[in-house]
Amino acid sequence: MRFILLLFPFILLAGEVNRSKLINCYEIFEERRAELEFQVEQIEEQRQAFIALKNASMNLLKKKELKIDKKLKEVNATLQKIEKLKKEKEALVKEYKKILKEIKKAETSKLVQSYAKMRAGNAAKILQEMDMNVSLSILSKLSPKVLSKIFSKMDSKKAAILSEKLSNYIPKGK
């Protein structure tokens, strides 16, 4: 029994050492647990900050998209107006050209009628002195009977030149 009594303090001491190691382990675990909880809190704060930043960015992006869509609609509307105006102007230009052509035709018709009613000698003198293209334009619209009378009263060289040009003459605007 003595032996047991002698061992008893060692057993108690060994139990005390194990208990002390166990207490040290609990303290280490508690410290580590506190560190981990702190890190989890920091991660959670960062996650919430990230979500807030993401939401703010998305809202800003949506606002910019709305502005861009609005501007795009305005640009498209302006382009449609421009196209409409362009078509209207093209139609007006076409109409004005037609009217101008009719006016020139009427003026030429009156001019041709004037030369047709003129005496052949007077018409020949005037046509000889005129610009070649204007003379050709008038002569091309006269009847062959009136044309022959005018040529007969012209200088033969000028009549020959005008006759030659008249055979190849293609009036402008046709």
C-alpha cells in the first residue's frame, strides 16, 4: 500500500498536468474561435459592402441605359424628320425642274413661233448672228418648209455649217 501511496502524488500530479494541458487547449480553442468569429464578421461586412456597391453600380448603369435609350429615341426621331424633309425637298426639286422645263418649252415654243412667222430674210440674218447652240435649238423645232426658206436667205457657208450641225443635233433636255 505504501507503493500506492507513493504513486498517488504522481498520479495526482499527472492528472494535474493533463488538466493543465486540457485547460491550455480550451484557452487556445477559445482564442482561435474568437479570431475566426472576427474574420467571419469582417467577411460578412465586406460581402455586404460588395452587395451595396453592386446595387449602386447596377442602379447607375440602369440610369445611364435609360438616358442612352432616351437619346437614341430622340436621334431616331430626328433622323425620321430629316428623311421626311429630304423626301419633301426632293419632291419639290423634281416639281420645280418639271415646271422649269415646261417654262423653257413654252418660251422656246413662242420663240420658234416668232421665227416661223418672221420673214425668212430677217430670220436668217438673226440666226446667223446668234450662238450656234441657240440657233440649232430654234432651227430644230421649225417645220421643214420654214427651215428651207430661212436657209435659202442665209449665207451659203453659214447655212451649210448649220445644216451639218442640225443633222447631228440632239437638243438638251430630251
